[in-house]
Amino acid sequence: MNSSNGRRVALKEVAVVEASDVIRFQKEAELHDKIKHQHVIVLIDYFHLPDRRVFCFVTELCDRGDLNNLIKERPRWVDLDAVRFGLLMCADVD
């Protein structure tokens, strides 16, 4: 939970094995931050914790879970639906 505004957030920690991982994760975060779409979670913050050898992504919390949960909720998900979903996600990306 974000202590400044009480908003619930998700924290993803990714192991940093090599120094180049930090650069790669920073680039990923910068790209993610540029994507503004209703079907893509919002990146709130990101940071590196060198003493723990992790890189952290802070995003909005998806109460319904991840894409796997969505697929489980819709067991008759067909390829055409998957294509439409992908196109919706990419529609606003420049």
C-alpha cells in the first residue's frame, strides 16, 4: 500500500545477476512508462536495490489478477479473441 495516498500497488522484484541487468531493467521501465493504454497496467515507479541485488517495479494493482487469470475465467478463449486483445493493447502505442 502506498503510504502517501493509501492506494494499493503491486511490487515486482527481479533478480539482478549481472550489472547489465540493471541497464536492461531501466530501459524496460522507461519503455513501460511511455505506454499509456487502458489494457496496460500503469508503471508508478522503479528502482534498484544493489544491496539485495534486485530491481523493483511498482505498478498499479490488478485486482482481477494477471493474464493467466483472465484466460482461466474465459476457458473458451479462441485465437481470434487473443488477436483482438493484442491489437487493442497495441493500438495506442507509438
